[in-house]
Amino acid sequence: MVVALRNLAMFRETALSNMAGSKTVLEGRVSIKSFILGFCVILIPIISSLTSHVSWVSDYLTGAGGKVTIAVYLVVINSFLLVVYKGPIYKVAVRACFLGFTFGCGLLISLSQTTWTHFGWYMCSLSFFHYSEYLVTAMINPQSLSLDSFLLNHSLEYNVAALSSWLEFTVEVLLVPELKQWRWLSLMGLLMVVCGECLRKSAMLTAGSNFNHIVQNEKAQSHVLVTTGVYSCFRHPSYVGWFYWSIGTQVVLCNPVCVLGYTLASWRFFRERIEEEEMSLILFFGPEYLEYKQKVPTGLPFIQGMCLEP
């Protein structure tokens, strides 16, 4: 009887795994196609420039015709997705398409020689981060895949922080435009963004199915303690990557107020998050994790993690 129940449980787990794999193939492929469809907005000014002597970037960004074309393209592709996909799949497609569209527009803005150039770099960084979070999750842990994997609705505080950075950039562009022309500083920020993004995605890929956007309070049978790759350098490499990525986005924008605000807010958030997560990890792995904790730092400045000493 025990053997039969065990076999049934194994069969159920295998079935769920196969279903999750199918989900990855379907939703992951839909998101890729939709992202590319949105990104194709960049082709409009290229095609337009073939029949016009006006600079294609300038015309696309400032001309009334270019703005109308953008709006029409956005309506057309959204209508197309609505016809092709239904229900939950459409929700995936429209989000991925929007992020691809934002990435394409950001790339166009980054090619313009204006005070908004660096905002284009920021748009590319932000949209790629959110889309890649979903895509990588679909690859490594399809069972946890959901619309929340885009992290677009991460939290109210996250949304307020984003809006604050846009507001600061706009105000400073209007009042002190020369502040936004420190190209060397924006390039430094872009380097922070790229390195932070690479570190976070490396951590996700290394952790595989052990990675989850939500702190787990119960240990699954598949959970193992990952100590190789980037985890041999930092105990929380995904948080380290996200920490420097978030600060880097504000350095890209040359936003002095938000650089300070993002640094303090991110540090406080990850300090609390790491303490919460390490409580679970100690319960899951006991002495094995404690030994790992003694050897490898968190990777974040002045954050030691869960302290067990009285």
C-alpha cells in the first residue's frame, strides 16, 4: 500500500512536471514572439527614412506623423494579439509586447542627440529587466510561472520609486539640462546596470528550479542548497545584482536625489528580505547552511544576514 501511494505521488509529480514543461513551451514562446512584435516599432522610422530626407530618428521622435504612427502601430498590434490569443495567454502576450515596444522606443530615443538620450538607455534597461525575469523563470521554474513573474506589479513602493525617478529626470531636464549631459556618468551607470543584470540572471540560471520570486516558507522535495557558480562568491547573488542594477538605473539618468533614495531604500529592503529568507534556509538545511553562511558573504554592503547569536 505504501509503495502504491509512493508510486502514485511520483506519477503525479511527473505529470505536473510535464504540464509545467508544456506551459513553458507555450507561454515562453508566446512571450518571445510578442516581445519581438512590440520591438518591431523600431522598423517604422527606418522604412519611413527610405522615402524621406529628414533624419529618421528626429522625425520619429518629434514629428507629428511619427507620433501618430506609433499610436496606430500600438493599437494595431494590440488588436492583433487580442484576436490571436485568448484569456491568460493574451495577458502574457500583451505584457511582453508592451515591454518589447518600450525597449524599441528606448533604443530609438537613445540614438537621438538630445537631453532625453539617457532616458532611452533607462527605458531599454527597465523593459529588458522585466521581460527577462519572466522568460528566465519560464525556463528554470515553470511551476512558479505567472503574470507576477514579470514583476510589473512588484509593490506599491516599487511603482512609487519608478514614478519618482521619472519625475526627477523630467524636472531636471527642464530646469538644469546640463546635469543630464554627463555622458561618462551615464556610461558608468549603464555598466552597473549590465553587470547587475548579468549577475542576477546568472544566479537565477544557476539556482534553476530552486529559484523563486517569493520567499518559500516550506521546503519542497526538489529544494537543494546551491553553493556553486556565483553562489560560491555571494550567498544572495540575485539580490546583489538587483541592488546594483536599481542604483545603476538612476546613475544612468543622472538623478542625484533618486541615486541616494534608491540606495537607502534598496539596502533596507534587501536587509529585511535576506533575514527573512535565511530564517527559512536555516530551517531547511540546518548545519549545512550555517557552514555555508560562515564561508560566503551576502555580497551586499553592511548586511550580514540572519544572526543566531544571543
